[in-house]
Amino acid sequence: MSELLPQLEKTTSIAPIEQLLVSSEFDGSKGTNRAESSRPLTGVKNDIEAIRVWLTRYTETKTTFDNYRKEAERLLLWSTIQLRKPLSSLTHEDLCAYQYFLIDPQPTEFWVMQSGRRFARSHPEWRPFVGPLSSASQRQSTIILSTLFSWLVNAGYLAGNPLSLSRRRTRKAQPRLTRYLEEDLWNEVKTTLEMMLKESKRDREHYSRIRWLFSSLYLCGLRISEVVENTMGDFFYRRDRHGNEC
């Protein structure tokens, strides 16, 4: 795809979103996915304005703002420069192609910073990529862009979210870790408790405390800290409406 480089350089020079100039043909003012509502919730007229308004929601958290701007900026540049379409005209198929593009942005000399350096956004050698995106970064990009599209739909700017048709991978719930004694093991514990000495008053008191302690831990699911930190004064019982203990 390196043969695309001369064409790309002639059409639009790559630049960060705050410096980017897009012709009216690709600015989204007439995007095919623009909503036709007569009462939009925002007064923006083109894609760059819409993205900037969306980004203002995240200005209080720099890391979030930078990540969201980066992903929206990358898609906007790819859409207008390489695909030659406004962001507000992108289809589901276009977004699928973009996800493949993220795996290996080509032509590299146009999209990727050279020599492994990270240039400031104002630097002429700045590029939106430092290399191919990992699987985790690709997923993060999709999530952020879906958030962008959903907001644009809710704002009455876009008619629909092209990423809503993508297959969403559901995470398998981690198996719940449950610790308990099998009935036969619990019976062994009770048998062992019953074998404790009960000859003296002290022995019987010790036996009663230990039996109560094990029964409380097993039947009530108490944490050790809860048993240690509470006294008998913290325990109470209730009566039902018939006056019976419950």
C-alpha cells in the first residue's frame, strides 16, 4: 500500500484535530449518516465540531481526554484522508476495514512516527500512530469509538451507530469461589468437638465456647474478624408477631 503515499500527501496533510483543515466535501456537513431531526440537541455543523463538543465532557480527566481524543482523531484522519469519506458517512463495513487498518497502519511512512520517536502534537513530524495496535488497544479503540457514535446519535447529530452492529464479546463470569465443608467433614468436626473433655466445670465451659464458636462460623458465615471484634453484647434475637423467638 506504499503506492498510496503520494496520493495521500497531495490531498490532505496529516495534522492533529485542533489543527486539521477538512474540505466541505469531507467535513460531514452532508454526511449520509446525519440525523434528519428538526430538533437536534447540539448546534454543531460538521464532524470536527461534533467531536470537539463530545470531548469537552472529559476535559476534567486528562488521561481520559487524551485517550478519547486520540481514538476519535485517528478515525477522523483515516476516514477523510485514506477512505475519502466524512466520519458521519461511515458504515459498518467501513468500521470493519478500520479495525483491520489498526492492526498494521499503512502506508507506515505516512501514518506512523518514524525512528520510534514520539513527537509533540505541534511538531511537523507528528503522526497519529507509533506502531500497530495490540489486541487490547484495538478493543479499547472500538469501545471508545462506540461511545462517541452513541453520544452523537443521542445528541441528534447521527442517525445511527455503525458500531452497534459489531459482534460484542461477552466476558465469561469468573466462577464464584465458595468455601464450605462437606456434610461428612462437618460431622467429623462435630464428633471431634463432642470428644473434648467435660470432667470439670472449666472443661465444660471451654467445650461450650468452642462448640458455639465453630457453630457460629459454620452456620452464620462469619468472618474471623467479625467473631474477634464483637462481644456477646452485640448478639440479640428477635421475636415474630406471635412472640416466638426467631
